[in-house]
Amino acid sequence: MRWLELELKLVADVGIVGAPNAGKSTFLSVISAAQPAIANYPFTTLLPNLGVVSFDYDATVVVADLPGLLEGAHRGFGLGHEFLRHSERCSVLVHVVDGSSPQTEYEFEAVRLELEMFSPELAEKPYLVVYNKMDLPDAYENWKTFRDSLRSRGIEPFCMSAVKSEGTHDVICAAYELVRRRKEAAKEEVRTETVNLNYVADLVKKKRNAPINEFEISHDSSSKTWYVQGSGLQRFVQMTNWRYMDSDRRFQHVLDACGVNKSLLKLGVKEGDTVVVGDMELVWHDYDNSGSIMRTETVNLNYVADLVKKKRNAPINEFEISHDSSSKTWYVQGSGLQRFVQMTNWRYMDSDRRFQHVLDACGVNKSLLKLGVKEGDTVVVGDMELVWHDYDNSGSISKRKWSAEPSR
């Protein structure tokens, strides 16, 4: 007996990708007759949605709205492979960037990196970059900076307001043009066998598209220096904006994910050795006896990446509660809850209700009741400071209501 595992991958001309809550489903609903679930909070789309866009009697494109990608999706975080595998069958990708995000360039680079880490062929697909939510004042003000940054890399971004249907037609027309050119190029390749007439140009293109996990390591024992060389890593270092506070953490995550740290350990890297990656010079540090890290001005290549990975994967129902009786304050500490607080957009009207539901579902409310929380006590969860209220009618269930405002 033989077992066959069949994997379903949606076939679409255009795939819409991006971070959660970027406006992908709204864009699909505007350009087609599809009616995906749309709400003012992340992770509304749990399954891909398909829509058909008609241009004239014989020109149509199938568009797929793919669920939002989290950092680490190539390794299965979020729904990782469940989402990314569908994008492999799309001819063209439309990368929607949330213009209201405080770090739009970082968000763009993070999603592009996840595509490349999942499949180098996926990162080579033609794509458009679309800056969404131009109807919001902050997004409108930051558009020029984002546009100039991408233009300096040779990328011409589009801008739109999906919710107001402004700029959406230009985007889908440009995507259709890419699809049409790709189909014509595929037919031309079938007709004739092309001859390589430009070796240098192909070599540059090969280096530009080199996977990030292809590298070589050499060692200079006299200076205790390790050189990590790879076109993919070099490109990543050059494209990273080191002014962002998360850039160091993201760089460490990449070094760990593509196997640099593991390879250096196998080759015998030692405490204090210099490690050169592209134009970056770093110092390697090992754990000390107490399991903590000795930090310097340079980036730690091993411990911090593991610590960030551990915190990112922490379950939301793992937490500790402490009590300061003098100030009547309860502190709920847990990496999973802290991550949830940071990822929640508190401007949306459903965010408080969703937060209360999570606190109840993961056992925070029940634990506080057992420990003796009282009416009016302050409860601090992550960066959020809240006030506990009891409502108890005779014979009914005791309800817990939180009045929440971000702590200042």
C-alpha cells in the first residue's frame, strides 16, 4: 500500500501579500466582486480569498488575497507555510504596505525577507509595492520618505487608499501589465532558445538573487577574525536601515535562521573573536556561568537571537502575577501577553473587547480573582495600565470589566 500526500496550492495570476492589517482584503473587495471578511484588527483573513478582475471582454486576472505574514513565517510561525505555499503559484505579487505603521520600511523588508527565506524563486517573482491608507494623515505625511527610500533602490512604489478606492485602479492595471508581459515572455521562451549575450549582466543578476543561506566562512588565526562571505548576506546588510531600533535584533535573527551562528560554532569560534559579515564587524560572545550575556557595543550573534526567539514563541497563557499591596497594584508579566499588547492597534473600537476576551481565555482574570483582586485595584499587563471592576447581580455570573488606557 502506498500513501500519497496531496497539497493544495491556489492558482492565481496576482497574489496580494503583506503584514497583517495592511488593507489587503479591502483592496480585493474594491477591485473585484469578492467579499472577504474585513475588520479593524489584524488576522481577519485566516484563509486565502479569490477574486476575478475584468478589464474588457477577453482580459481578466484572478487575484488572491493571502493572509498576513508574520516575522518567522518561513519557519511556520503564524500559519507560515500554510500562507506562503499559495503565493508560489501566483505569477505576480502585489506587496501592500500599511502606511499607518510607524516603521513602514522595516515592515516592507521583513515581508520580503520572509518570502526569500521560504523560497528564493518566490522572491524573484515580479512584484509591485503599494503604500496603502493614504487617507490617514500620518500615512500621507510619511509617503514621500517611503517613496524616496524605495526609489533609491530602483523600486517605483504606488500609493493608494483602498478604503476610499483611490489609486486602486492604477495598481491593478500595473499588475495586469506585469502578468501580460510574463505570459508573453514565457511563450517566447518556448518558441526560441535564447543565447546568453551578456555574461556580466547575468553575473550581477545572479549575485543580486543569491539566497541568503549560501555563504562561505574563512578564518584568519593571526587576528582571530572570521569572514562570512555571501552575496545574499552582503545584500541584506546593505539594504538594512540600521537606524531602526529593531534592525540589530532582526539581523541576529537572520544570522541564526540562515545557519551562520551554527556554522561558526562548528568551526570553533571563541569568546571575543571578531566576525565580519559584509561591511559589519562584530564580536562573538558566549554565555557566562550564570547563563546571562556580557554585552558590548557590538551585536551578540548568538544569545540575543535565541532569547528573542524564545520570547516570540512564548505561549500567551504563561504568565506570573505579583502584587504591591502599598499601591494596590497587580503586575501580570509574560512574554506572550507583552507581545499581544504590542501587536494590538488600540485605536480600533474592538481592541478593548478583544483584549478582555484574551485575558479571560488565558486565565488572567481567574488567577486575579483567586489571588484576591478587589474593586478599583490597578492591574498592569505589559505596557497597559488598567482598573479592575466587579459587577455582580444576584444569581448571575460575576462579570469583569476592564477600563484600559495605555500607561504614560
